[in-house]
Amino acid sequence: MIVRQLNLRNYRNYEKAQIVFDPGMNLITGNNAQGKTNLIESLVYLSLTRSHRISSDRQLIREGCEFAEASCTVSDGDDKKISAVIHSAGKNLMINRVPVKRSSEFVGILNTVLFSPDDLGIFTDAPRERRRIVNQEITKISPKQLYALNRYANLLKQKNTLLKMYNPDLSYLDILDEQMIREEVEIIRARRRFTEGINSHMEGIYRNLSDEDASAGIVYDCCTGNDENIEESLKNMYRNARQKDLENHVSSCGIHREDLIFTLNGKNVLLTASQGQKRMVMLAFKLSILEFINDITGKKAVLLLDDVLSELDRSRQKKLIDMIKNSYQCIITCTEIPEFLKKENPCEFYVENGKINRVTGGRR
Ligand SMILES: Nc1ncnc2c1ncn2[C@@H]1O[C@H](COP(=O)(O)OP(=O)(O)OP(=O)(O)O)[C@@H](O)[C@H]1O
Ligand SMILES: [Mg+2]
């Protein structure tokens, strides 16, 4: 899949912009606070219908304007134009100029994988954030997981409301548990598939990128452990937790308590890894997501690297670029282009104060 053209109107500090991307490597350069991340963010928005930086869409609207618009053409066998208009009352999504009601119809048309320095926060964030990442990737490739997750969240809310009551109806609790288990079996299977898929790539990618003889991976801390019979295991878990949940008035177990642990040589990266190693683990994870998406859907997502090169030493920069340059469309932001990269003849854009221009002839 390739993003051909991106158009922005009143999006953050862009009044009006049109960018025609190269199918290979695109470099967006510019000084600090000029609009590089804003541009990357607009592509994330078109891929997920939300920003990776903020939860309220209002801040995406250029100051003093009524609405913001981002649209792009995605080539993936055929061409699709997707657009999002963001206004104070919400957003309108369109595919080929036809309005769509559900975000789930829109998500996945443009599939991007982003790596930015902010991603390192994931290691120390609460487990909820790590679950969010897994859910996001799983739902991008299988929208039906979104329904399972939403139904589960709804049932969990009902269960917790019930548990807060004096003398709750136990048979109703049984029904809720049964319904939750049905959704959880699906979600656990998907999370297991995701973990296996990522691990089949991550170790090799990490070794290759870092030149270290170390093994990196993820561990899915599943509420049913490795039990093959997920349904039976969940039933037992709920049965054993019932008394405690009634006493504490809250549901203590289930997929909403799970976690994803990043490891280096079998240890949680938080315990021993250096800053540089953490960065490489996260980068290897993101590149493994690209491979996983390709394995499952046969499609290549677009790789977005925001401000990542400056954080890597020269040899790692080179390894990263070698790994991706012929495989994926990449959109890379940086304040300065490393010398070696100029020889790769990337398509270069320069951003200044919300104005973007294609730079002809490499060096400015
Ligand atoms: N809603 C908005 N309206 C107008 N300008 C905005 C809006 N939101 C953000 N900006 C401006 O966008 C600029 C930041 O852009 P961005 O984060 O893309 O910078 P950057 O080029 O990635 O910089 P850096 O290299 O520091 O990461 C800031 O000057 C900020 O004031
Ligand atoms: Mg930035």
C-alpha cells in the first residue's frame, strides 16, 4: 500500500498543503516546530481516525478556524481517496467522497506503523497503554476484533455496576460471565496470534539492527496463562474469583487485567536494558508489526518514522535504512539529513512554518 497524495486544510499549523509522496523513501526536513510531526500526525489520523498525540480532536484545527480537513489517496490495488473533516461537533469521514458512519469502515484503508521517540514511554506506562497498542494492531487487521473488544468493555461495565449493588443477582452475574467469556476467547486467541507473529520476527530484526548477540521479544501476560482450553480456564477463573469480587465490588480478573512485557534476553527491558537498547527493542517491535501485517493481510503498511534517526548512532541509522528502503514506503522526518542518506536519493521535502515544498536536487 502506498500513500500517493496528502492534502491538508487548516490542519494544525498548515493552512493549505499538498504533498505528492514517492512510493519509496520520503524525507521531511525542517527546523524545530515547523510542522514535521503535524504532517505525520495527519497520516496517523487518516489511518486510525485519531491522533497519536492528543485525545481531543479540537486541537487539530488550525487556530482561529472552524474546521480542519485531511485527505489522501491510497493505492492498494485500486486507488481510494479517504478524507476526514474535523469540526467542533465531531468529525465526518468519507471514502471516495461517500460519507461513512462507522470508524471501523474507515480504519485499515490506510495502514501505517509509526515509530516516534514518545513510544519509549510505553515501557513505563500503565498496562492499559500496552493493551491499547496490541488492540490497535489486532483491530487494524481484523475489524471484527473491535466488536469483540467493545462488547467486552460493555459487559465489564455492567458487571462492575452489578457488583457494586447490595446483594446482586447472582444468576445475572453468571449470564454476564458467560457472555464475557465468549468475547474473551476470541480476543485471547487474537492476542496470542499477535504475540507469536511478532516474536517470529522480532529476535532476528533486533540482532540485525543492533549487531548485539541478544534476543528481544514480547511476552503476553495472559489471564489464562498458556492453557490451551481457554474457555474452561476462564470459567474456572471466574468461579474462583466470584467471592472476592463480591466482597471487593469489582471484577478482578479477565482480559482487562492483562499486560504485554517487552524482554531482552528473557528479562523485562525495564530492569536491565540501556536507553539505547530500549530504543532498539521498540524499533524492532515496530518493524515486526510491519512484517506481521504483511504475513496476515499480504499488505505492506506505510512506515512513519518521526524524529528517530537523530537518536541512533551512524551504524544503526544505516542498518535501519538498509532494512526498510526496498521493502516499504517510508515517510521519515528529521532536522538534518545524515550524509549517507543523501546517496540513497530519497524524495526530499522541506517544511517551514506550515509550508511544505519538494526540494529538487538533494542538498539545499
Ligand atoms: N491547532 C494549531 N493551530 C496552529 N498552529 C498549531 C496548532 N497546533 C500546533 N501548532 C503549531 O505547530 C508547531 C509544531 O509543529 P510540529 O510539532 O509538527 O513541529 P516539528 O516540526 O515536528 O518540530 P520538532 O522538530 O521540534 O519536533 C508549533 O509551532 C505549534 O505552535
Ligand atoms: Mg516533531
